[in-house]
Amino acid sequence: MHIEPFGVEIWMNEFETKCELNLAETCVESITIAQLLAMAGRNDTDLSELLSMKMTYGAIEGSDRLRDAIASLYEKQARDNVVVTHGTIGANSLVHQALVSRGDRVIAVVPTYQQHYSIPASIGAEVLPLRLREEDGFLPDLKELRDLAAGGVRLIAINNPNNPTGALMDRPMLEEIAAIARAAGAWVLCDEVYRGTDQQGSGMTASMADIYEKGVSTAGMSKAFSLAGLRLGWVAGPREVIEEVVRHRDYNTISVGMIDDHFAALALESRDKILARSQSITRGNLAILADWVDGEPLVSWVRPRSGTTALLKIALDMPSRDLCLALLQETGVMFTPGSAMDMEGYVRIGYANAPDVLKAGLARVSDFLARRAGTRARA
């Protein structure tokens, strides 16, 4: 099976251990096990409950405790509508494998996480990109979606909140997408790994699994829950999809680690405190980033409404990869080039690190831009 190289992951693998200030990071600043225990009202003596845990495969689809905790994140999902996976990346992969066959037509928003167009293409599906445009606030053009779906479509793949733009589809827009899918008889896969980081209100956007009878939602512990090291995600949706996902999952996962399952359940049972921390970081940091953008004449953007990332347009006559390499080499600051996500002309910044890391990184970027602007002015 041929599959395209994963642009973002290749970039991250090559450079994230070589930078001083990682402003390409997409997870809300990770927490320690000690911090997790404190937020759960526990302490290190509670680790003793793990000592009697026998290291078997554990509950194959995820423990009842964990699946109940995941189901509680949704309005209409129950334990049987949830299966636990190896990260959201595993959840997305399994849903595409379960629902897409050679010759199917798949609509995928672009930009998004590359899985959502490269995996169906590798299966032999015809992938129809639905390009998100800056002038639309990086929200999908629903007329264009309707026109694409009119020719017949198996799956519509969306990402909400969107990575890398931070655009947010509200419930009315998701309901319109569901109506378009319903008319076409299509499934909708919504990657919701950044759910919980909205800039307003409770932070929890509506879920496609709750809105549409053929809606499938994926998410995990890495972004809003600050626990990427657990490598734990899930699929939520109709039981018939869960059964198909489980069939494919038997070939590549069997089960997740029992310790990962334990700590994920503990975190989700304490999600109010964890999400409050995440929202404090992302909302405070976005304000810092917005002030910085306002003060940089070479930088423009569409301000995110959710998530942990934004696309910046930097008015330098350089390909995005060259710009990011120069920035990294001269300042130690890491961005992600738009070319890695089919968005040449932009760079992606992650703004969910500790505030002092963001401020220090932005100051170095300002110096870099000032030098480049001065060079351009003299030329």
C-alpha cells in the first residue's frame, strides 16, 4: 500500500528535539502524574493501587470505567458507543479503514490533519478536497460541500476545532453539514481532538456524534487534556461503526495499556479542573499572541476561535519551509511550515505552551522579522 509522506509529522520528528523554544507544539502544556493526582484530589500514596494491577491485556475495548467517562463527554453517547484506541491518530485511522473502500468518494476539508485525505487516498478512494479559505474565516463553503456531495459520497471528513487554523464550526453549521450528508447518505467523521479549548463559554463545542445519526467523533487525551504521553484516544458513534472499528482494531491494537486506561479515566473524571487549566492557558496565550500580531507589520492572520494553533501569514518573500528553517537556525524558535500541510504561504504556530515560553519565542521572532525587514529595505 502506498501512502504519502506525513508532512507535519516528518517536520516535527526532524526538528522538535533540536529547537530551544517549540512554538510548533500543539498540545496544551503537558501535566505530570503528580499534577494529575492533585487535580483528582489524590496524592502519591494513591499510586499504591497500581501495585496489585496484573499486567494483562486488560479490557479489550477499554475499561467500563473509562468508556463511561468518555461517554459522559457527549450528550447522546453511552458506553457501547465508545471504543478506546491508541491515540486520536489510531482512532482516525481505524474509522477510515472501517468505512472507506477502494472506489469510494471521500470529501475532506483542507487544511486538516493529513490522515483525513492521505489514508482514504491510500485505500484507493477518490478524495475531493474542500479547501478552507482565509476570506471565509477558514470555515467550509457549504454550497461547495453540497455540490461535491451531490455526485455521491461515502464519507465527509471534517476537523472541529480545526487544526491548523483554529476555526470553529458552531452547532448550526454542523447541523447543516449533517443535513448535506443525510441527503447524500454519507457518513461524517469529525476529528474533535481539540474539543474543550473554545475561547468562549464552557469551551466544549457540539459533537458530530450527538448531532447526526451517521456522525462519528474521534478525540483523545493529548491536546485539551494535556496527557499526550498516555497515547490514548477513542471513537464515539453508532454501534455499527464501533463494531466495524473493533474488527479492524483487532489487527493492530488489541487493547491499550492498563496503566494508560487507568490514568485517562482518572483525568476524565476530573476533567473540570483539567479543562479549566487548559482554557486558562489557551485563552491567556491567545491574548498574548493577538497583541503580538497587532504589533508586527509583517504578520497577519485570522484569529482562532478555538484549538491551540493558528496560521500566520508573514510578508517575507520566502517559501514557508525556508522561512521556518531560517527562524530555527537563527533564533532557536520552531514553527511549522505551511508547505507541510498543503498551505504554502503560511506558517503554523502553537500557542499552548507555558506563557513565558510563548513570550520568549515571540520576542525572538520579532527580532528575526526586524532583521529581515531591514535587509529587505536596504536591498
